[in-house]
Amino acid sequence: MTYRRFSPSHLSLFFVPAVTFLLINAPVTAQVKSPAVQSAAKIWTQPRTPDGHPDLQGVWTYSTLTPLERPLDLGAKRFFTEREAAEREKLVLQLTNADREDGPARKDVGSYNQIFYERGTKLALVDGQIPTSLIIDPPEGRIPPLTPEAQKREAARRESRSKRGPADSWTDRDLAERCLTRSAPKLSGGYNNIVQIVQTRDSIALMQEMLHEVRVIRLDGSPHLPPSVRLWLGDSVAHWDGETLVVDTTNYNDDVRFASFNCCGRAGAGLHIVERFRRVDENTIDYRYTVDDPSMFTRPWTVVLPLNRTGEQMYEYACHEANYAMEGILKGARTEDATRKK
């Protein structure tokens, strides 16, 4: 994970009492804005690049407490009221606090303390509503069932995998653990939920804080790469549909199914994802994507994940630092093997 220095927002925690004292004791001058001034303050003009398209550039965060799939205890409930959302946020923050007496940081010396997590503090706000899951279609808010053929393939893979230990080889470890990829699109996780967007006339680059992966999306009208070319992040081409950037991604490496936080479950080579980026105000991009893989799922499904402007800057994500931990994992596994044979 990235070790990030305290930002001004962190430092503000220490200065709140002093600021509060100054505000309480400062003279109060009534300032009432006229209706015209209030109206002007609400007007937002879409920023544009020199070629006239909406400007999506900046550093954005997709941290959210909203889960990908709707929790089963919520049944058919699609949206929270504001009061319900506040209660849910409080509950989730309590349950995920690593510094609790029964939390992982107290039980396992290998776990992070709460200061290292950055899950966000709020549920996602979409079109003025608070959804109970990031999946908005199907209405059930959950990943659709696998096709019968996909179920058979996954069962065969599990059977084959059961004949190996969890660390017989480095290839048995997760792709993210090996610092290869977490695939794309990214989902909100425990930390490093930041993306920087850089935009030109012919391409757009998305620099992900997590695992320092960069997606280069072509806007020059070129077709997808040949099917024989398979990439961790897929092959992305895009076009503008009015004010919306539409990104079409195919050509995924089939092994992305083995990356933790993979966007789309166990989907791999058959992944076809269409993303839509639409800037709705100064600090928000409406971002959503649709997954369509007939070889895996019984129907397409759509995720919405708002991008919110952050005042932070991107720092280096030094994932493995020569991956010394992998050597330790494999040595530990060999030690366990030798112990079992005795």
C-alpha cells in the first residue's frame, strides 16, 4: 500500500479547537445575498479542453462505503433515506474499524491499523438518491447468475485447483499480491482509491493510485487490437456522445479472473465493458459501466461509481519493493509441507 503523508485535511483535526474558539469569539456581521447573487452562485459552466470536449482532467477519488452488491439483509430495498443512510454509515464505520478491541489490528500483528485505511465515510450519492449497492441493474442489485456452461467451467477449475496447495508456486498467488494487476475498471477498496485523468484530443490516460496502473484510452478512431492480443487492463477505445465519454473495452487476458478486486467476478477473456464518464458539476463525474459477457453471465449488469474531486495529489504506489514477501510466503509453505510429512 502507499504510505502517504498527512494532508491538510488530517492536520485540520488538530486545529479545530483553536478555529472554533476564534469563530465563537469573532464579531458577527450579517451578510444576506440577493436572489440574483444566490442564483449566480449556483450556475456551473462545463469546463472544456481546447478541442471543445468536456474537461475530465484532475485527481478524483472513488472511495465509498456502498458495497458492489446489495447486502442480503436489505432484500429488495434499492435506496436509503437520508436518515437510513446516516445510520448505515455509522454502522459500517464501526464494523470496519481495525482498531476495535476485537478488530484485526488487535488480533494479528500483521494487520494494518485504522490510520492506514481510506474507505471513505459516506455512501454513494447518485442522481440525488442513495443506492444500497453500486450495482443498479439488475434491480436486485447483485451480479447475475452464471450460465450453466460457466458453472461447469468454474466447477472444473475449482476441482483442478483443489489438487494444489495455496503456495505450491508463485503462480498460485493472487495477481494483485504478485503486483501484476487488479484489472480495470477499479472498485472501491480499503485504500488508494484515487485516479488521475489526463486528457488530449487523441487519447485519455487514467493513472490509478492502486498498483500504479495506467490505462491509455484511444480517441483517434482506431479499431480494437486483434483478438490474439490480450492485456491485463483490456484494450480501450472511446468516442464522445455529446457530453459523455463512452469507452469500449475488450481483449482482456483471461487470467484477470484471478485478480483480487477484479471488477467482474470470475469473468476473463469474454469481458466486454462499456464505461460512461459524464461530468455533472465542478466536483463530480457520473461514472458507470456495463458488463456484458454472455459466456459467463445470464444477462448484462451495470455499476455506478461516482468520482469525486479530491484536493490530494498522487503519490507513488511502491507495490512489492522487489517482492521480498513472495519469497517468504513460498518458504513458509515449504516449511509447512516439511512439517506435515513428519
